[in-house]
Amino acid sequence: MSERNPRPGRSPHRLLRLAIVLIGLVAVVTVAVRWLDAFLVAVSVFMLVVAVTTLAFQLYKWWLPEHNDPMRYGRPDEPQLPGVVLVPMRHEEAVVEETLRRLAGLNHPDYWVVPIVDHRDDPVTADIAHAIAREFPSRVLVCSYPESTDVHNKPIGLNAAVQLLQEMGIVYEWIGIADAEDLFHPDLLRWVDYRFRLTGAGIVQCGVQLMNFAADATHVPPRSGPLSRVRRWFAAQTSAWWRAANVLEYYKWFQSRLKLQAATQVMPLGGNTVFFRREFLDALRERYGMWWDEECLTEDCKIGILASVLKFKVDVVYVDQMVTREETPESLPAFLKQRVRWMQGFIHVFFEFDWVRLPTMAQRVLAVYVLGFQFFQAFTGVFAPFALVLALTHKSPIAIALLATLPLALSVLSVVLDVLLLRQFGQVFQERTRLRDYAGLVLGAYPYQLVLSLAAAWAVARYALGRNSWVKTHHAGSHLTSPTDRTPGGSRERSSAVPRQARETSPYIGKARVRTWPR
């Protein structure tokens, strides 16, 4: 794509963004200073609403017995719809070969896998992708990232790939998105094909699940200085407090929350394992001038809102055995940066005001809650130290004090449920859950929320300053391997199609062996 279409929607000028944030901050401080008790009541009521809705999102799957019936999705018949799986890849030496090999061998007779690579910026990943394409010439087609721009982000690559499909005359009825490290179940495309035809949906969103509670030491960034190996091992083992919480977020989001939001027809989609009918993509292109918004950091969130505006149905499919497996970020700073990008993207979608065109008031209110929640999360991070001071120095009426404790009680209940869900997760996915994981989940519950609040405050600041750079999440392949799966020296037992030059220039190639997929 040599030309860029204008960005859909409307986003305020940088100075206006900054003014909005500053005015909001001044208003909150003014109310807090002049009417402290009223301010505490308002904050407590809103926190109570947040706690109740969080539990509702978390428990929706268990409200009705049919939600837990794996047969509710039916049994796939023979696939009939040709499709394409797009795989954006940038600096993915550790996972590109395994991902493309698995995607090329899925159980569907008519589909293409299209890795999107930047030859100029990342020749190693590009070389590996081309090698796999030569091995699977009728299945894998490499798409070059546009050289007409110095901006690197996912939606630009996705738009370029769809443009390539049209230029080459490739026939497709659906397009799916995979991340570079994704492990698709072999039968996933058969399910997607079947659900499209059964439900008439414009979008099928399937489950995604993070797998590793604590990273293997080899997947933690190297340490320098004395005792580097010991410190690296310690960093991996003591990361359970945030990794377990991150794993459970996905577990609750895809099997419960997305189903509730799909029922209300207001939902931000997942960024991968999501599949679009061509009819929907064509309607999106006709209405907004492009398929994915190239300036949005959460193109998946925006396209989910637009699907509701255009009145296309979203079908959410979650079967434990069919989920796409991924890894948690390599470190806490990497997790923080990932969340900053996501939250800033939600803020971007909020201020483009596409949600005001949703059909019902209930949908618009839910959209404001989902997209605008980042502001509340940023506020809680800033307000936390002042809340501690007020708790020690300010004497509020008993009724206000009791009201302020209700959100805390529900938060404790949420942590108890998380412990039960972690145990269930370990049983379902045959992952060993240690006392370390439970302790980290409980003791790290509040610090984890502080990290999210910090990310939200950072996201608000970046949005106000107009900083829209894409922070890439590094993938090490820690969900592909366990220490017992490795061969001596970390090499693969089978031969590889990766060029020798690419292997010699990358320290990551051949370090992971994939586990056998459970049937």
C-alpha cells in the first residue's frame, strides 16, 4: 500500500486533549477539597459499582447451566468457506518457525497463512518466513510490510495484507488474526467455518489463554554483574504474583466477560484468534475508508465497537481444549508497557465517539463504562496515597465509613474467587499450581491493581501529550516449552527449514519445542 487512507473517526487536537485532562484533574481536586465527605461518598459508590460489575463479568459464565455445556456450540461439519489467517511478525525469531509450521498444518482444506514481515527492519524473521513459505508454497504467502512509512504497528500491516489479497485475486470468505506466538488448535478453523455458517455472525471471537505462571529462567532477560544466573532464576520464580493474575485475567475475560458483553452487543474484541467475514470487512471499508484504523493502538477494541454500530453479530466461542495458547510478557516492565498501550488505545476509541451511534442508551452507557474505565483506574492510582492519609486523619460519619468498606469486602471476595479459579485453571489445562502461585496471587492482588493504575495514569498522560508510538510485546516462546521438554543444548530433534544464515545471526532460533496438544 503506497497510499494511506484518512483515519476514520475524529480525535481531538493535542492541546485540546491536554486541556481536557487538566480540566478534569482540577475539577476532581476542587470537589475533593471543598466537599470532602460528598466526594468520599461519590468515590465509594462508584467503587462499589465497579466491584459489583467486576463480579458480574467474572461470574456470568456460571449464571446459567447452558453456559457450561461444551456441546452448546454444536459439532463442526465439513468446512465450506475459504479463508486467510494473517500473522503480523516483527523481531519474532524465537517463535516464527514453530508458529508458521503449526498454522500451515491446521485441519481445514482451503486457507492461506499470510505472515506480515518487515524486510528492511527485520530481515531475520523475514528470511525464516520465506523459508517456511518455500516449504509450504500452496499454504503460506509472505506479505511485505509497507516501506512507504517509518511507523511500525499492527493495523498498517493488516491493511497491507488485505490489499495484497485483493491484488492477487485470492478468494476468501473470512480473515483471521493470529499473533506471532499463537498456538492454534488443529481443528480451530473447522469450528470457525462452522460457526460462521450456523450463526450468520460477522465476527467469531475464539478463546485465548496465557499459560505460564512463572517464566522459565531462560526466557527472562539476562542479568549482568555478580550472581547473574541466580538473579535471573530468582526473577523468574518470584514473578508469580503478577503472572498468575495476568493468566486469570485472560481466563475470566474470554470465557465469561466477553460472553456477557456479546449478549449486550458492546464488546472490544481480542487482538487475535478473532475471525471476520468478508461481508463485514467490506462494510467497514465502505463506511470508514479502511479496514483497521492505522492510528489506533487497540484496533481490535475499535473494530468491535464498529461492529455493533454496523449491527453485525459477534459470536463468542470458548471451549477449554480449543483455546489459543500464549505467554505472559517477559517481565513486569514489559507487562506495564503492554497495558499502557492497551489503555491508551481504549482512551483513543472513547474520544473518537463512535460509541454515540450505538442503537440503545444501555449500549452507550456500557461503552462509556468499558472505554472510560481507564480514567477511573488512573484516578485510583493517584488517589491511593491521599486515601491512606484520609483514613488516618479524617473522621467521617459512620455511614460514610461503612459505605467505603463495601467495595473492599467485594474485592476480598473477588480474590477468593480468583484462588478457586486458579485451581480450576490448573486442573483444566494440566498446569501445576504451586503454593507459590496461590500466595503470589493473594499477596499480589493489591500491588497488581497499583500496577494497572500506574499504567492507566501513564496512558492518560501519553494520550494528552499526543504520543502514539507502538510498544511491541517481546515473545520468548515460554508457553511452547517446559524444562523437561528440552533436548540437550536446547536444539530441535527434527530438521528445520530455516536458512543457515538466519540461524547464525539469531541467538533465539531452535530454543523451544512445542508440547503435544491435548485432544
